[in-house]
Amino acid sequence: MDLKPPIRSHMFVTEKFRPDGSFDRLKARLVAGGDMQPREDMTYEEVASPTVPMPVLFMISAIAAREGRIVKTADVPTAYLNADNSHLGITMVLDKLTAQILSDMDSSYSSYLRKDGSILVKLNKALYGCVESARLWYDHLKSNLVDYGFTENPLVPCVFNKVVDGHQCTLLVYVDDLKCTCVDEKVIDDTFNYLSQQFNSTLKVSTGPIQPYLGMIFDYSKPGVVCVTMPAYVDDLLRLAGVSGTISSPAADHLFHVREKAVLLGQDQKSQFHTLVAKLLYLAKRTRPDILLPISFLTSRTQASDVDDWKKLERVFRYLNGSRELGIVLEASKDPIVEGYIDASYGVHADCRSHTGMLITLGAGPIEVKSTRQKLNTKSSSEAELVACSDMASQVIWTKNFLESQGIKATTKIYQDNTSSINLETRGVNSSDRTKHVSIRYFWLKDRVDSGDLEIVFKPTDEMLADLLTKPIHGKRFVQLRNRLMNWNF
């Protein structure tokens, strides 16, 4: 075997906290300098490792609550070290301090000390930091699950299913964090015990109606629903921002307005703006879709952020400060139905482009939300709605397809509040002078309707939940739409 040029290593010591914010433990981890590895001969498949998407996590959680399944989560200690790396010939240098600690723990390593006090080692396991490690760990875990009788979902690689005595067991994988659901608790326990034996370490299992997973808290204590919040993340974010005061809505009416002469932020404040927006986007895509509209706009301002953008960001934090307890409540209907609310606000951006909002639910609560500026200019509100529906309907159909791959038959409905756009979508291309210019690709919806994949239904504007994701709304209407969007009734 040809050994590769050595790469550096780092030892990191970090504080670990529980999802409720309390201190858990100190954690030390030796990490390889994967940035020094040559990547010319590596393929995407060799280094890319899948993780379960948030909409899939929310769907499985909602279905588990509806079916009264037992839910348990587990963390695999030092997961990557279970995967073999010896065939890659990777060598690594342990710095003087790390080498000395290793020699103090085991004197036999002293003979390997080099003149500068370091030690050169060959990696036999998929150490954290190596570019191949995540994929090697996933393949190793998948192999063990398949050997134990699990089958990989054909649409989402990180979803595994197994049927035992007529009961379906579903296991989700996000790197080394596992979430398992089944009506039979013994099936879950047997699965985790099997993995513990395969990895020669006891999995850290969380049980009970309230469980942490991926920084979120899933509360199954109320029958049929699951409440998802991120209290520790919100508190830490508010402390980081240092913003005081509260406000009743996250965005002012002038959210999309950009002043050409507004003073740009200095480099340090611009960097802080970028960091805070990214952290808020992480929160908005999980448990706080009520702030997604302003955050989606501010993400487009990170490279040229100005004092106006900073004020808009501060408003989001003041709103968050006054509503930090909020989260989402997921509830799947008894007869599975994928409902998509799709809306558009016409010409609201400075370049006269429209803004699209989408909500997907399995009954109540957001499985997926999107809020984005459209990629082309449209000539009317009807055309903007047509573009929005065409762009977002694919995700609605995919959601239905995923459920069916899990053995759940579901119907699909898309709600819109514009009758003209609904006519275009269900009728297809026509000879009207107002729609001759519209690209034919936006009329594929008619094929989907004719084939039965979709049903497009009119929903009055007052009941259009996606309206909250397309333009700033205030007062009583904002609260009503927010609570229905998030299904928050606690």
C-alpha cells in the first residue's frame, strides 16, 4: 500500500450542553486536518454522506404521534471510529503535546517519539476531519442495519424500515444521531442493543415523551401531536445578539425597500450581520417559520448589508425576544392528505420581482415552509401565482411520493387564492394575449392535475396561510396566521 503524505491533527476540547441549556460535560476530540488531503482523485460518492432532511424528520415525527408509536433517540459514541479506514493509507502527525499525553497514558508510545516530540501515525479508522470519514461511517452503519433486516427507503437514503410481527419500525439517521419509532417498544430496544453490540459501545438512548434530537426538543406528551421547540438555541441567540425590547411582528412594511444611498456596514459589523442571519435562518427552517420572510430577504443582503438591513435584523430579534416560547405543533390527519398552501406577492422587490411563499402540512403544523424571491419578472399577479405554483408544486408531489414509499397512501391538494391562476393551471396554454408570453414549462401543472397527482383548490385570502410568507403582516391578522401556520395552541 502506498502511504500518503502526512496531514496535521488538532485536539479540540469543548463544553457540551443539553437542549434545555444546562451543562452536560467536557468533550475532547482528536481531529484530522482533512484540508491537507488531495481531492483530485476523489469522487462525490466517496466523500458525500446523506443526512435525513428536516421535512422528512417532521413527517415521520407527526406520523409517529398519530399512530401512537414509541419514540426513542440514540447517539452513537465516537461513531466514525467504527468505520475502517486502513485501506486508504492516510498518515497523520500528532503534535508534541498530544504525543506527550499519549506517551504518559501508555509508555510504549515513547519509542515512536520523533526529534521534535511529535509522532507519525497511520490511520486505521475513519477519524473525524478526514474527508472520507462521514461516508465511510454511513456505509458502515447502513451495512449493519441491512444485515439486521432493515431496508433503505428508495427516496431518502437516511430512512430505514423494518417490519416485525406486522409492526413497522422506522429509523432515521443524521450522522451519529438516530431516531427510531415503532408501536412495539421491544423492537426499538432490540435494534439499539444490536447496534451497541456491533459498535462495542453502549448507545446513549433518550426515552420518554420529551426527547432531544438535533438541538430540538420533541414533546409527545399530548396524544396525537408532537410539539417541537428550540428554547436553548433561541436563548443563546438572543444573548449573542444583545438586543433588548420586544415588538409584535418581525417585519415592517418597508422590508423589501432598498435605499441606494444607505450607508454600508463596516467589515466587522457586516461579518456579524452575516453570522446572525445564518443562525436565524437555521432556526426559521426548523421551529420558527414565522420569521422566515424577513430572514429570507436578509440572506440576499449579506454581501452588501447596510444600516437599514441592520435595523431590519434588530426588529426580527426584538420580535423573537417577545415570542421566544413559540414552536411548531405537528399533527397528521387520520386520512393522510398532503396539503400545500402556495401564494405570491406581485412585484414587491426592488427589481419588481414577486415573492413566493409555500407551506406543506399533513393536517396541521408545518412540514416544510419556503419563502423566496422569484427568479424572473412577471407581468401580472396571476402570472406570479402561476410561477409560484409551478415552482413549488414539485415539492408537494415529492412529499406524497415519500409517504407512499413508506407505505402510506395519501391524497394531494394545493390551495391558492387567485382564481385566474387556478384557471391557467387547470386549463393549460391558451391563446389569450395576456398569457401568450408565458413559458410553456409553467403549464406542466395541467398534466399533473389531469393525471390525478394534484388537485388545485381555491382558498380565500383570509385563509391563505402562505400569505404570511410573502409579505409583512401585522396586528391581529399576523397573530391568527402565525398560530395557524405553526399550529401553536399551547
